Amino acid sequence: MRLRRIGAVAAGVLFGFGAAAQGSEVIVFGDSWANRLSGPLRQTIIDEGHSDIAVLNEGVEGARADELASSDPSIGLPYIESVLNANPDAQIAHLSIGGNDLFDGILFINNDSIVNELLNRVVGDTEAIVRHMLQVRPDIEVYHSGYDFLQPILFFDPARVNEVMLDLDSRLAALADTIPGYTYEGYYGFAQITYGIPDLGIPPGDPSLPRIDQPSPDFTFVDEIHYTAAVFAVFADELYVRYYDEALASTECIADVNGDGDLTPTDFSAWIGAYNSSAPGCDQNGDELCTPTDFSAWITNYNLGCPQ
Ligand SMILES: [Ca+2]
Ligand SMILES: [Ca+2]
């Protein structure tokens, strides 16, 4: 359907000016997974129409949970606190941590008592990090993404490595149940389900997946513990579907059509432009259609203002 073009018409809109955005809305803390998922996550969030949501990458390659939970001003709790305070618009603190702690103990992976002690310590450190974040900024949500099955080399049995990681996964899920504002989600089996296991003749999405006795498919990893850049991009889309889509909807400023984070008169001409090109910003009443009724809906949304 071709829409009738309209020009800029005078409208009885009371224009106000929104406050300028301060800092990033999403801050990614943690390890190399945090570091490597940040860029793709930012791109996915833009692609999904949230170009006003900035993602700050605070991921540090090799970072451990005990380092983030420490009083070290360069990486520990005081540092996390300073970053949160410097970004008053932050709505989500995204956390990826604990993998390096486990990796450092991999030589003892068959010793149940050492593994149990290590998992307890990682969960305790994670709790300290999360509680500190929520104490500094009770208004934010902490989203903790877990890992996928790794690509262990040498003599390590993938089934045992997966077992230990799934043990951590269930302990973190249990921890999240006890802390309001903290959400944990593991992604174990994501690469297997998405790409299949070609070496075993298992296609993507096969009902036998995930196979907890198998590593992630070798071509999805660049080394033992990291996806390739291409797979991190697909992983970011999955993070969006599972978490960010809904999390960002509650903070969405739909009348901010040009997506600069402010509600200003320029959004009116941006809406006209969106209408004329049937761009996503046109649909202001959420019926998934771009019609003239969206004009009065934009005025309503504008006057409602945006969440700060
Ligand atoms: Ca705007
Ligand atoms: Ca509409």
C-alpha cells in the first residue's frame, strides 16, 4: 500500500524540552565475554530501533569474580561504584563473570571438593558484586548472562567441563531468585542448537540438542573459551530476544522519533519523515501500521513525555 504523503502541518502541540541524556543506558561489566559481546550488543540494539540507547563496555579480558568483588580501585567494587555514579542514566548493568575463576581451577576439575569450594567462592563473589551494584543504584536492573559450552583442549573431558559449568549455572539461577533486581540467564547449548553439530551429523535445532556431553561446535569458537566475532553477533541477537527487547520496551521513548534521547520539536519533523517513508518511527499507536491516525498518537505520546 502506498501512503499519501503529507507535509509539515501546523499542530497544536505544546513543545517542551527533555533533559539531555547523561552517560550510557547500558553498562557491560566483567570479563572477556563482556568485552566481546558489548560491540555486537550495541549494534543489535541500534538495529532494533533503539539508537538512543548507549552501551558502555567495561569488560576486561581475563577479569575474575574475585577481582570485581575486591576493594581494588582499578577493577573492584569502588571502580564499579564510580562507573555507575558517572552514568546516572544507566538502566541496566550487564554482568558476565566467573569463567576465568573456573578456568584457573581447571587442573583440579576432577576433584569434587575443590570444584565445590571454587563454585561457592564464585557465587559468593558474584553476590557481593550484584548487591553492591544494587546498593549504589537501587533503580537499575542487573542482568547477568552466563556462558555457552566451551571448547576444552588437551585432556579435559568436555562432558565434565560442561557438568561443572552447568553446576555454576544452577547455583547462579538460585542466587538470582533471592535478589530482587538481579536476573541471571545461562546460554548453555546456544551454539549447538543454532549451528548443529556437523561432526556428528546433527542439524541446527535438532530435538537431541543441547548435548551436554559435547562441546560447542568447533567452528563457532576462536579458541577454547570465546565465540568467533560472527557468533558473538548472533549471540547479541539472542540476548536481545531473551532480555533486552522487554527490558528496553519499558524505558522506550516512542515520541523521540529521531532517537537522540531528547524530546524536542525536531521529533515532529522526524515523525513526518518517518510517515512519508513508512519508517518504524511512524507507528505511534503500536498497531504495526503506519497511518494518519499515528499523527494524533504522536502528539499524545509527545505530551506524555518520556521516562527519565
Ligand atoms: Ca528526539
Ligand atoms: Ca499505527
